[in-house]
Amino acid sequence: MSHTVLPRTGPAPALRGRIGTGFSPVPHRYHLSTDCPRSEQVTRALALLGIGDSVAATVLGADTAGPGYTELRLAYEAAGHHFDGDLTVPALVDTWSGRVVSDHAPDILDDLRLLAS
């Protein structure tokens, strides 16, 4: 029996998971990928909340073949079967499942606050 993969007919699904709803608020479980102005606020929040030691962070460079991009692509693919959308940052990744939890900055900021409490 052959397996056919149908092309996506719409946009890639939004990744809007939340810590506390499906993802446990456990220190050292999450990784944050950043690189854009939107990410700057999230990166600052790590320091201000004092959780920089419990949430690993990677700043991605301009070279999409550089460090961090392969791991981020795999996390997006784990979050959405045959994910073919753009990689966006900031992206909060659950290291236990290898999936992107969220790439929505306001949700990530709220989730970081939850991790800090």
C-alpha cells in the first residue's frame, strides 16, 4: 500500500500551545530560539524574571544553515506533521517532546511569567 502526502491547501497551522495547558511548567524543560526585534522583548524577560538559567536560549544568526536552524526546523516538523511553513521566532520549544510549543510572542511572555512563579 502506498502512502500519499497531499499538498497543504492553506497556511501552516498556528503554533499556540501554552505552558500549564498541555505543557507542564517545569524548569529546564524549555528552549527559546530568538533573533528578531520581537524576540528582544522575550530575551529581556528571561533576564528580568531571573529564569535565564532554567530556560535555555539560542540567538539564531542570519545564516539559515547556521547553528540552531536545523534543530528549530525539526521542532516545527514535530509540532505539525509535514510542517512546510516558515520558521518564525521567537519560538518556545519543549525539549522533552522536541516540539514547538508556541511562536506567538505575547503567549511566550505570559508562559515565561508562569515559569518564574
